[in-house]
Amino acid sequence: MVKKIINKSPKVVQQALSNKYVLYAVLLFSIGHVIGYIQMGNWDALALYMAGVVVMSYFSKNMTVNLLVAMLLGNCKVCLDVTSNVLDMFGSRREGFVEGMEEGNTDKKIYE
């Protein structure tokens, strides 16, 4: 399945995916990502990364493609966490925040 996509890609992409120096560079970035996930304690992203490598190994024998897809999956999890934290900072889900109620007012009005 992945082989068909790679074969339809331009010649430059095919050569880059089969180049051993590109593989070494992707491997170094991949190790950096794994160390970063461990250092941040982001175990969900690390698990998603490892699951991505395992699952992609069934679809492609090209290790460069496997590592790139796994890094993409792990980074998507990190991006979702960062986006969630930014939304929390701006009060979209602030704990203890009830909109429209005053401190002394206990009357609950039901709007129909």
C-alpha cells in the first residue's frame, strides 16, 4: 500500500527515502523526540509514537517512512496538549468559573 504511494512520488522523493544518510538524520531526530517525550513525561505521546512504529512496520519496510509517520503521530498528540493548555489559559474551560452568576445571588433562573 505505501509502496504504491512511494512509487508514484517524484524520483527525488524516492531517492531521498532510500538514502542512508537521510535515514540516519531521521533516526537522530526520532531519538531526540523520544528523549523529549520522556523528559516532559508525556507518556501518551511516547506510546502513540511506539504504536505508530509498530503499526507502520506492517505497511512499509522503509524505516524512514515508518519513523516519519510515528514522529507525526507523536507530535499531533503534543500539539493537541498544547492547544488544550492554551485554551485553558484563555478561560474556555476554567475551573470554578460560572458565567452569569454573581457571588451572593443564589437564585437560579431557568431560561426556556
